[in-house]
Amino acid sequence: MDNLGLMQVYTGNGKGKTTAAIGLAVRARGQNKSVAFIQFLKCRENYGETKILEQIGCKVQCFGSKGFIIKGHIKQEDIDLAKSGLKAAQEALSVYDIVILDEINNALDFGLLSESEVVRVLADRREGCEVVLTGRGATAALLAVADLVTEMQEIKHPYQSGIGARRGIEY
Amino acid sequence: MDNLGLMQVYTGNGKGKTTAAIGLAVRARGQNKSVAFIQFLKCRENYGETKILEQIGCKVQCFGSKGFIIKGHIKQEDIDLAKSGLKAAQEALSVYDIVILDEINNALDFGLLSESEVVRVLADRREGCEVVLTGRGATAALLAVADLVTEMQEIKHPYQSGIGARRGIEY
């Protein structure tokens, strides 16, 4: 049974949101579905996942600046990049079987995109297009229209013991 | 910074545990780490993820029967398969950079493996070997020795509206 077309959200402060989306992309490609992976906020050109996702036939597009984004100190460049990302999302949502909007929740949380605009773009997707949203701070309006919501809760984390981001694991 | 060698656990009743592990495998392969993906309980030969994981160079081994396992109605075959899986895990934990033991938490929860045996095998892994355990019902002893624990919590699920497992998404 295919029956695609739902809206999935992965949110919360725990690990596994982006990796779950990558896993969904892998599974979908294994069943010959077309997949677009659109990344907000971060520029992951050197990330381990990007080259493999492209290698297995996903369309990967990144819309993030190189630097960190700090809430309350948003630059126009960050807003412009997020808007370009949403435009790319709108196009992908009319073409691909599965569209992953990685970290779009954070982009909304940071105020780079308007909630009503995002909800409208999602609602206008073609029938049978499954959309997956990841990132902390999913807004109430997104949760209301989502079909499937999972919250990743951090129970225990090694950063507490002073371990930073590790190549091959966190990126 | 590489700094591998931790023990990660993904548990809870929400979606995204196995897909997060698949995503970790993809990321690790993208950074040229060696990855073993060992699956307990399920036989996912036809699953979308299996062929892609093999294609990108992961070692994939499945130790599950074709049928469903019902708690309290465990067959000897299920126990034997889980024990073979643990043996394969022990070998992989002395060789690979990242070893994923998919659904091993459920195998423990079902009583197919003994907790003390699993904890011993995990503790004996080679230095620098990152191990990832997935599945519902992670036991207290595993959570105690884990470095990183994430609980996937189901907030909203479409099965409530009568939608079953979908090809390219759930398998």
C-alpha cells in the first residue's frame, strides 16, 4: 500500500530529527520514490549525509548561511535564504513523492518565515506528496495540520560530559 | 573531531527510531566510517532501506523470523535467531566504527536475550566503536550504561484515522 500524502513532523530537543528524515529518504529511494531534501538554516555541503543522499538519487538543496543564527539577531541574508528555501519547497511539493524540509521548524521559530505562508505552501502540495518537517520548536499551527507528530526527547546527552559534535555521527 | 565510542539508545513509542539509525548509517558512510547494521526480530529483506544500506557499503545482517512475535508466545526459533544476532553483534563490535543493533531493545523486552549478556557484549566492544541501539522498551540497565538516550514520543499518529503501513515510508 502506497497511500502517500501525509504531513509528518519531527520536533523536540532530542537527537534523531534530521537523521530520521535522512532514514526516510533512504527507505523511500529503496522503493523507487522520488525524494527532495531541502535544508534550511544550515549549509551542510561538507556533511556526511549530503553526498550520500545525492549519490542515491535524492535532490538535495541547502538554504543556509555559513555562520550561526542567533535569535533576535537575524540578518536580512538569513531571511532571504529562508525565503528562497520556501520557494524551492513549493516547487518540490508539486513534483516529488517525498519532500523533506529539514530544520524548517527552526526557521519558523527564528521568525525567518511566516507561519501562514508555510501552512499555505504545505496545503497546496500535490495529492500524494508526503512532506516531512524537522527541527525544534514546531509551531502550534503546524502541529494542528500535521498527520503524524513525533517528539524526540533528550533523556541523556554526552555533551553534559563535555563531548562536542563528532564527524560521522553529528555531521 | 571523531571521538567515537559512545553508546546511543533510541527508544519510545513514536516513529523515527529505526529511521534515525539508518540516517546515522548514511552520515557515517558519508564520512567513510565502516558501518554494520544488525537487525533483530524483523526480516526486512524487501524493505526499502536494506538494499540502499548495502549499496552505500554498510554490512547488513537480519536475524528475524518472517512471522510476528507475540509476547508470552515466544518460539525457540525466535530465541535462536536473537542469539545468532547477538553473536554477529559481538563480532561486528570488534571490527566496525559504528554498529547499529536495530530493535535489540524489543528483543530484550520480549525476553529473547538476557540483559546481563547484552550489557557484557556491549562493554567488551573495541575502543572507538560507536554502538546504536533502537527499539521500544529499552531496559533500565541499558539506559544506565548508555551515553546518549533519546525517547521518540508519539504525539499524533495517522493510524488513528485508519491508515496502515505504507511502502516507501514505513518499510
